[in-house]
Amino acid sequence: MTAVAADSLTAPKMLTRRFSVVGIILIAFWVLVVLLMVWALARSITGDRFETYGWRFLSGFWTTIRLVVFSVCIGAVISVPVAAGRLSKNRVLNTLAYCYSYFFRGTPLIAQLFLIYYGAGEFAGPLKSVGLWWFFRDAFNCAALSFALNTAAYQSEILSGSIRNVPHGQREAGAALGLHKLVILWRIVLPQALIVALRPYGNEVVLMIKASAVAAIVTVLDLMGETRFIFAKTYDLSFYLWAAVFYLVLVELLGRAINLIERRITRHTMRRGQ
């Protein structure tokens, strides 16, 4: 065997060894980081702190759950007519739906929140005259509304894209059987579209959970708001680690729920034993 051939054989082995060493170093680094985080979390648990701030943490966690649930549900309702507009052949409706989606998907969520929260204060007089000031004077309501309008834009794109993804032949087959358009939509198109849309919907809810932290800026005492308050009192960064753990728990529970729902609604496509 020539020297060139020997070098060509040993080069991949050397590269493999180098990558394995780098991988071991990276794994060791992240294990150390995790151990330090666990140590910091365990160290922060004391009877006095739990008694003083534990209820505030749980209250903020519950506020975050309510904020996300209200926003996603209201956004789902709003997304239906917007998706219908995106699918409509009427140019006016399609343009209006596109402009709505373009604005709320193209501008920062925090800017939308400020426009609603601080903008409502500029119109306090007119809002009082029409009996809506009770709603807009509450920071939680303003945050839920801004989040709902934002997620509705994304959900409408998910829904309309999923409906477009259903082959047109499915509609033609339903029409050939003499089914009404609404029956075709409800019985044939939507069940297939929702299977495609399930994962993107799950991702949108995950993004909403993480984005809900900006509500703390407008004095909503959600999980992040309570964490900021506790940190201002204790100057202990471990409380931010606890907040991250609580957000991870929410995301993990949602991911498992999505997997369960997906397995349930696609069981007819799986082979036995899967």
C-alpha cells in the first residue's frame, strides 16, 4: 500500500477521533451546566422563601395559563372568518384578510400590546361613553386581546394553508355524491386539514406561552411578572431559573398532549402494533 493510500485511510479516523473528543467535551460542559442549575434551584428552596414567595409564584403560573388559554381560544374564533377571507375568491374580502394577517404577523407583539394598552388610555373618554372602559382599563384584558389578535393571524394562515393542502379531488368526490358544500367542508375537508394543522397549531401555542412573558411589562402579574417582583426583593437569580422550569413544564405538557391527540386522530392510518 502506498503512502498516499495510507494517509487517505488514516485521515477519516483522525477526524472521527477529533469530533468524538469535541463531542465529549461539549456533553461534559452541558452536564456541568445542568448540575449547577440543579444545585442553584435546590439551594434556593428554603422554608421562609417558600412561605413568603411560593404563593406568588403559583399565582403567576395560574395567570400565565389563563392568559394563554383565553388568547388562543379567542384567537381561534377570530381566525375562522380571517381564514375564510384568505380562501375567498372575493378580492375585497381576500385583501382585508391578507392585510390583517400581514400586519399582525409582521409587527412585534410588544408593539401591538403597547398600542392597545397605552392607546386605550388616549381614548378613555370615548370608551367610557360606549361602556368599554371597564375592559380596557384592565392590563390583563388588554394583554389577552393583543395576544388573541396576534395569534389569530397565525392561526388563520395555518387553517387556510391546511385546507388548501387537501386535494381538490376530495371536494369533487363529495360533490359527485350530491353532498352540500357545508357538509363537504365539515365532513371531508376539515378532518383532513386539522390533521395537517395539528403540529403547526401546537407550535403556535408554544410560541404563545413563551411570548406571554411580555405581559409583565404592562403590569400583568403573570409568571414573569411575579418573578421580576420577587427578584426585586431578593436579588436572587435562581427565581428566574424556577420561572424557566415552569415554562418548560407547560411546553412539555403541551407537547405530550399534542402527541396524544395526533396518535388518537391518526390511528386509522397506523398499522397494527405501532
